[in-house]
Amino acid sequence: MLLKKLTEAMGVSSNEDEVREIIKAEVEPYVDRYYTDMMGNLIAVKGEDKSGPRVVLSAHMDEVGLMITKLEDSGLLKFKTVGGIDERILVSKQVQIGKSKIPGVIGAKAIHLQQKEEQKKPIPLNKLYIDIGAKNKEEAEKLVELGDLATFTTKYSQIGEYATGKAFDDRLGCAAIIELMQEEEFDFPVYGVFAVQEEVGLRGSARAAYAIEPDLAIELEGTSASDVPGTEKHGYSTTVGEGPAITVMDSSVITHKKILKGLLKAAEKNEIKYQYRRTNVGGTDAGMISLVKEGIPAAVISVPCRYIHSPVSLMNLDDYQGLKALVKGYFAELEKEGF
Amino acid sequence: MKDLIEEITGIFGPSGSEEKVRTVINKKISNYVDGIETDKLGNLIAFKKGNGEGKKIMLAAHMDQIGLLITHIDENGFLRFTKIGGVNPKRLIGQRFILANGMTGTVGVEKVDEEKEIKFDKLYLDIGASSREEAEKHVSIGDSAIYKPQFDVSGNRVISSYLDNRLGCAVLIMVLEKLKKSPHDIYFVFTVQEEVGLRGAKTAAYQINPDLALAVDVTITGDTPEAHTMDVALGNGTAIKIKDQASITHPMIKELLILTAKKHGIKHQLEVLEHGGTDAGSIHLTRGGIPSGTISLPIRYVHTPSEMADLNDIKASIELILRVLGEEI
């Protein structure tokens, strides 16, 4: 199962190798060629010699995670976060570190030993550590190096039409592009951009777009769903199960009107349930892509995910299928009308 | 001049929806230029040819304006919204807004104990609909709204919504109307999406690749009671920007502007702005770097529906631009 394979892989920003290898193997039989650029972005090209608009479908391979910053004499590891993680949810999570996936657990003082005051507040990052069962620094050094990256060990699972797992942001986008390339023949050149380093500043994909110079770009993302207790209904950014979310504007991009109209038309025509993303906070790679060179019309479509950037998030698989259907529907419009 | 400012400040065109502004400007300037096109992001780029001996100059004024983005329609027909660009939620209560279709609404607030609680999630736009169904006939999530345009002349000053930056657009239009000849190839660029991150000017500058660039935009003043310290005053002339948060004016441009103003006796002041930025901020970092500066139009009460400008400052700004374009650089 593709989503399982992709989300369980390790790919903290700058260390996307494992994810890249999975994607290469998946797309190879279906694309004209693929290559990895200087940044580490993987670009898979299908229908390169066809006429018509050159389209980028972009998703990022990297996920938020942790970086080892110090090996203590005790053999415990200090760490920092990579990308936006809520530090309060880290304690007691199981992690895996580095290429050899050394298992560890994020530890802190047990409840019996805490002062009353300590129990009232979340444990700050500087009081947390990763325990890999090493007796001392020397032993730890055999297993882990400074700068190694760590992710949560969350396994993918399904509950009815819902899926839980880590790194839905944005492996679901990677999975969607892979499946689109596997399932579809395009009448125009499609460049699947699997980008690096989105979570640390939207760094990868714009470099790929600079080289490709597409006519338009669509970013496929996992976005936050706030349809949970504690949020008023008018504050829901997206709602799980209500279909893929179309962005009108976020902090990085205003969706190009022509693409927006095309997406809405495709949704109506094919009776695809969709929702708008109803907040303007958060940025995506589409923002950086849109400002490359002379400007590239760009749009974002997302699958709503609850508990995003945490060890486990939840999404609706019908929303995921809806995202793919929306892209297919839009591509049909592009084939007919051009861009 | 007043008629042009009134007309152009009254057009609907928040960031990302600049179409109507572009259409009006296109119509007004197409007879004065040698070429005109709309680029991929929606910037309007007009070209006026020089005599082949001058420089390639880009002038930029942004067409977009701040506003609201509708995010939710509730069962009673009230609209919830977030901001487009720099909008202060505490100043919105009682303000009227219009949608692209002209529908008017007023901003109300949920009950709050203190003013500091007033954030966007406490505000709503009431367009007079009494149910979601009724509201949805006029508005959809993702639509944008702007302050209902208001324009007045008081003495030698204009009070208007959206002088930021339709005043800059008006100035460039008037420059085009008056410009007889220039040695330079000049690109008049009316940019999109400035208010959300100086975006349109960046891609336009990449395409044009000019030798130098000037943004024409508004700036704030420090001449009102108990104002933040700032040495720009309404009526003291065109403001030559030295620095803001997004750019430091290139020394060559700074000198060019100051010397030209002095030479022709144009009333001017120097501007150091601690916050904010103009299109020059993104233009000067394009490609290998583009020497850039900003000619600022001083206004009071920026980003409120009642911005105020002085007609003499506007005239001085137009004259400075004309003089700069008329001479060899």
C-alpha cells in the first residue's frame, strides 16, 4: 500500500533519500525519465515531447522531525525540532534516528518524581532528551552522530474510510502524484516535482520550477483541519471528509484565477465534493513557485488532516481520492481548452 | 487630477483581483504608449520607447488594495472573514465594505469585555441577509471585499479610501499624459499583490530586466498630534525614500532624485520609514540586482478608509518623475 510505504519512510527535511528511492521505484515504469536536481528534488517527467501547457504537479517529500544536537556523557541525546512541531506533545514518543533507524524514546522525569509546579506545565524542549539505551557517550557515539535526524515510529493504519499515520503532510501529495502518473496518460507534458525542504522554508520546489519553466503549477498538500472541539465552526480552516480543499489565498500565494476557475469547473462537472480552505495562514511551495522568473500561475489543493505536524494525523481517504479526481478533472479541461 | 483620483480609488481591486483596475488603466494609457501587455501574474506593463541612447527604466505602482477575504457563511447569513494585507481588526467595527458585485455590508462584533479581545474571529460582515441561502445568492467563500469607496476634497487635500496605492497609479497615468519625450526606454508597470508581499513587481522586474527602477507608492507621515516620530509631513513635497524595511535606496538613485529635485526647485523631503516596504524591495533583489528607489506620496491615516493626501505633494511627485525621465542618467 503506497500511502503506508511512503508515510512510514523517514524523510526529515534535508534527509529525504528514503522517500526519494521509494518514489523512483514507483514511477520508473510509467514516466519518460526522472532526475534528481542539485537541491535533491526528484523530478519525474511524463509526456515531455507533447505539445500543450507544461504542467508541474508538486508535493514535498520532507516531513517535520528532530535533529540530534548533543550526546550527553550519560548517553542520552539532546535534540532540537526541524520544522514546526508542537514541543508539548513530544514527551514519551518513540522515535527512530538516522539512516540505521536506531530506536529511541523521548524521556522526561516520571510523574512520581515531579514537583507539583512541574506537573502544571508542559515539559520544555530543553528538559527533554532521547534515550537510546546507551550507557554512556562512547556507546551512544557508536550508534548516533551529531546532526542525525529522527522521526516518530508511527505506523500507518486505517479506520473505515479514515487513515492515521505520520507525515501525511505531504506524503499524501507524493502518493497522489505517483498514482496520477501511474493511472493516467497526459496530452501535455507533466512534471512531477517531489520537493525537499519545504518544512524549513519552502526551499526546494522553486529551484525545480526555475529549471523547468512550466506554464502552470499545482501544489498537492496536506493541510490543517481544525474541525475539532475548541474551535468555533466559523473558525474551521478545513473539515475532514468534506472533500479536497481548494486554496484561494494563503500567506504565500493567491491562487491564479484561471486555475481556480478551471478547478471549480472541473469539480462541478464531475460532481466532485470540494471545500475551500477557509484561512489565509500557512504557506506552501506554490508561493515560491509562483514568483519564479517571470511568474508562474500556481494553485494549491489539499487534503485536510487533523493533528498535522504531530506524531500522528488523521485524514479521510475519500478526500484523498477526491483530490486525485479533481486533478484529473482539471487536466481534462486543460486538454480541451488549453491554458 | 481630482477626478482621476476619485475614479481610480473607487475601483474594486484587492490583491489577487486587480482585473477591473487593470482594465481602466489600460484604457486610459494605451494611446500614450508604444506597447502594452498583461503578464502571467496580472501585472500591466506599458512600454514607451526612448531615442535609443538612454537607459531602460522601470516605474512601478501597485494596483492592488487591502481588504477582507470571506471564509465562512453562517446559517443566519453572517459572513466571517480574514484579512488581505495589513488590516487592523480593531478599526473595522462599523466600517462598510463592498463585494465585487457592489453588495454592501457593515462590520459587527460579538460581545467582548475589552478592546484587546477584538480579533478577526470576533468580527463578522452583515450584508443584510437573513439566512445562509440568501447570503449565498450574493457571495461565496473565497470572495473578497474592500472598504466602500469614499472620496472628498477638503481645502487643498483629498480624503479618500485607497490612496494606497491608486494615488501612485494616478501619478503614473498623469506622468504618461504629460511626458513629451525622453531618451529612455520606459516601462510603466502597474503591479499586482504588493499588499501581500511585494509579489507582482518581482516577476515583472525579472521579465523587464531594467537598468534602474523606481517604485511610486504612498508613505506615512509624522505630522499629526502625538504621532510616531517621523520627519515626513503632508504638504512638504514629494518624499524621496532613503530606507524602509524592504529596501535601502541605491546611492545612485538617491543622488539622482535629490539633485534633480534641487535643480528644478521641486519641493521635496527625505523619508526614513521604520516599517513597511514598497515594490522597490522586491525589484532590487531581482536577477543580479537592480538599482532601485521609491518616490513616496505622503499620506496620513494609511490603511484606513480615510487616507489623506496633499495635492501639491502629488504635483511635486509628478514633476520630479517627469524631470528624472527627461534627463540623461
